[in-house]
Amino acid sequence: MKRILLPLLAALALPAAVYSTTEIEPEPKSQILNNPFQRLGKEAKFNCKEFGEDSCFSRFIAMSACSFAQSINSDKSVKESLDIADDLFYLLASGHGLDINDIFDKKDLIKQDIRVETIERIKLCNGWAKEAIPKIVLERTGKPATPEFIEGATRTFGMWWLSSLEGVKQRRYK
């Protein structure tokens, strides 16, 4: 899986021609034993000064969304997959000195520039999302997803991912 996942993560991070969205104090302990993403978070370096912090955030959010889908497809549970995606996003952002709260505007919504770029980047893993959606629905509801639902959910996977980040942020401050 590493041979497939790392090149995709690199492809998402390169310029085109990742769950926790609140302030975290103290630094959380990974939910995953021997987390392989800790090394990636410390060693992966993207030139956020050149591309801009918002673009780096878009790349990291997309990496986390795609790793969530791929984790589901690797027979991880939804919770395990979210933990992997959360850890990846947090480690990449913190490894680059970025404050996760900076992805939000004053209304606790994802900034528009980040939203647009992230959705485009997440489309690069729509195949993974399409494969994962029936598994997610079955785990959560106990019922199979209809083909129509799978198509619609695949089309809107990026928007759903961003909406879930906003929901976490908004629930945190209520």
C-alpha cells in the first residue's frame, strides 16, 4: 500500500498546470500505533512560501481525504480511516508550521480559495472515493448503497469532506 499511497500523496501535493480542525493543545497523541505518517509529517517538505499557505492547506486536506478513501478500500473501518486522515492532515500542517485554524474564515467556513483548490485536488482520487462509498454506507447503515447514491456521493465527495471539517469546527465552539 505504501508504494501506491506515497506517490499519490506526492502527486496531489505537486502544483497542477488531508480531520482535526480546531486548536489542539497539548499536541495530541496519534490514535494509530507506530503511525507511518509521523515520519511523513516531519520529513515531507512542501514549499508553502512559494505556493502559499492556502495552497499547501488545500494539498494537505486533499491528501487526508484521499487517504481516508484509500484506507476504507484497504479494509479499515470508518473510524480507523478517519484517524489516519486526521493524523496525516495534522502532521503535515504542523510539520510545516501551519495553524489548522487558518483554513477557516470568520464564519468558521473553509476559505473560498482553499475550498475551490481542495475540491479540484480531491477529484484526483474520485476512483478511490467511488469504491469506498458503498463500504462506508454499508458500515454506517447496514444497507447497501444504491448506484444513484454512489454516483452522487462520488461527485460531491470533496464538498462533503470540507463540510465535515466545518462541522467539527462549528460544533467545537457551541
